[in-house]
Amino acid sequence: MKITNIKGMEDLLPERMLRWKEGLEKIENLALSYGYLPIKTPILQRIELFKRVLGEASDIVNKEMYSLTDKGGRELVLKPEETASVARMFNEHNLSFRGLPQRYYYFSSYYRQEKPQKGRLREFHQFGIESIGSSSPFMDVEVITLYYEIIKLFDIDVKIRINSLGCKKCRPLYRKELEIYLRDRKDDLCDDCKRRLETNPLRVLDCKNEKCIRVTADAPKSEDFLCDDCRKHHEAVLESLDELNIPYVKDPKLVRGLDYYNRTIFEGESSKLGAQSAVGGGGRYDYLMEQLEWKPMPAVGFAIGMERLMMASGKEETSLPPIDLFIAAIGKDSIIKGMDLARELRKKGFSVFMDLSDRSLKSQMKQANKKDARFVIIIGDTEISENKVIIKDMANGSQKDIDMDVETISKEMSV
Ligand code: HAM
């Protein structure tokens, strides 16, 4: 039996990788210009890290983590997300001593054993940022602004939805009120939400089942239960976004699928994506460090799914780049001479391709065409003995003999 790829995990071919590279470069430059610095944490992390912060009742912890036990008996998981690992890294390296806030960005693959469908993979990639150490609403605004600017780089029509989940003080009041409301209507909920009602009633709010959407249409809104501090924070975020002309909509039903959030949460939604429409999301997670038994530290961030971003941009692939020069060499001495010239020409910034299998000139010319080469240089025994090469301009078909010398060749290709 032939071995095939794992369901929900994709091979990324050059056309896609080059598109990602071009996109990532733009995103990273933007993040750097905001003062966010690159970091990377290991793909494998201790299972406890996610169990503690994502919530035992969350879908990820409940059923989606890829876990394994290593030879030392440690229970590990392939990272399902980055925020928890960044919090661990921040504390383990005492990064608060570098001054607060600390701003980081990352790009990596993540793993969730979800049911694969369009836009939902088991191995996917995220670009994300985390700003650690500021509780100011303006930090939420900076994070949402950067999210908005990244989305704009790709000309995507994304609706940013925002809500506030309150804090330790006011959220329990809201949760209670919501629970009472939902219990009265339990029979009208889908089976999943009947279960959610016991574990995390807030998640009923973002259920996509028609029945539940009807039930929650008039459900109590977290905004109406915010304490004074949370209300002021929320208002400051929304007012600042208005003043900075960052478009958003308030969505009282937005709750997010991870349990570590408090106060501001947001999600970007593209109408181009079908059921899996979230092109990134994030929010504040002021209690996460405490949950990991570190010193309390306010923080806020977001992550964008790379596959979905590319899909929403309408351009998932890019055409392969043409090469500057194809060196067609016939015979061992010519191949070595060609390799030597190629090495020097690449140092001058030209992209140079050779077929190293000593095939006929005809088949090498065919390859040069396939590679969309701008110039072809032909080297054979005669050229070696005369220290000349034939250079062919593929745009107009003209060809001539020139000296077999790096300066002469590069001059010829630069006109
Ligand atoms: P998340 O909402 O779970 O948040 O994921 C963020 C984004 O990753 C989603 O909006 C989506 O674009 C992409 N994504 C998630 N799961 C999949 C999947 N199975 N297949 C394809 N794409 C997917 C987080 O991960 C948080 N750590 C974000 C954050 C950072 N919050 C604060 N800081």
C-alpha cells in the first residue's frame, strides 16, 4: 500500500510557499514597525500548560489535542495555539525585566484534531502577536489596529466583531443571568448546547445551530453586566477605534472558543470563507499568567490563520518566478565550467539554473523554456577551447558569441 498524507494536513507546494513568503514578509515588516519582535517556542509543550489555561471544558482540551508520552514518561502535546506557550516563555526567561510592555510576534504550525473541512485543518499555520504587561485600553486598540492593517495589506473585506467579557468581578453575575435564561429554554437548544449549559454556558452564544441562534437572540448581553472599570475600559477601546477610523461592529454574542479571555475580545470575519469564516481573533488575557502560577500580568494579542488569510485574499498561489539565466552545458568539463560561472553570477544577484544530467542541447533548451529563462548560455568543448560562450536572448531569439568571463556575461544580461 502506498503511503499517503494525513487527513487535514497539507503539503505546501512552491506556488503556495512563495505566496506565503511574499505575504509573510509584508506582515512581519509591519509588525516590526510597531515594535513587535520575533520569537519561537518549541512545537512540543507539556500538556498541563494547555489544560490549565484553555479550560478543561474547551473543545481543544476536550477532544482536539494531539498528545503523546515521550520516553521519559512526560505527557506532551503538539501546540494547539501559541498564547499559553508565550506566557510560559515570558515568565521562564523573566522577560518583564526588559521593561513593560513586551511585544512579540510569531509564525508557526499548530495542531488540532478537528473534523477537517474547507478552511479547517488539523495542521494549520498562524501569524500572531502578544503584547504583555499593559492593562491600558489603548494597548487593546493598538493590537486591533495592527490586526486591521495586516488585513488591509491583503485587500480583504473583513468585518471586525468586538465584545467585552468583563472581569472576575462582573463576569460571574453575567454568567449566572445567562444560565438562568438558557435553563428556561433548555429544551429548545441543540444537544451540544445542552451539554455546554453545564460546562460553559457562554459558548451557547456562538453556536451556529438555527435552534440555538433563535434561543439566544434575546439572551442577556455581557455588556449590560460590566462593572464600572470594565465598562470604562470597553468604552475607551470603542471610542478610540472610532477616532482612529478602525471599522468594527459590536457583537454581544461573540465569546471566542478559548477560556482565558477577559474584557476585550475580537474576531475578524470574511464573507468569502463559508462556514469557517474567522480570519483571526484575539483579545485580552489578564488572568492567564496567574493560572500558570506566575505573577499576574495583563496581556493582549491575536492570531491569524495563514491558510484562511490567503484564501480570503483570493490569491492562494503565485506563479513561479522566471530565472535570469539557464546554463546549458554539454560534457563534464563544460558542466564544471558552467557551475563555476553560475556560482559567481549568483553572487552578483542573478538567478541561475543548470541541468546537471548532461542531457542533449535540445532537451536542455526545452527546460530553459519551461523555466522561463531570460537568457541561455551554451557551453560545449568548442566554447571551452576558445574561452567563449554562446548567449541567447530568449525574448527575441538573438544570439552571439561573447567572452567566457563573469563581467562580460553579467554586462550582457544587464542591458
Ligand atoms: P483561535 O481563534 O483559536 O485563537 O485561532 C486564531 C485563528 O487561527 C482563527 O481565527 C483561524 O483563522 C485560525 N485557525 C484556528 N483553527 C484553525 C483550523 N483548525 N484550521 C485552520 N485555521 C484555523 C487562538 O489561537 C489564540 N491563541 C489567539 C490569541 C492570541 N489570543 C490572544 N493572543
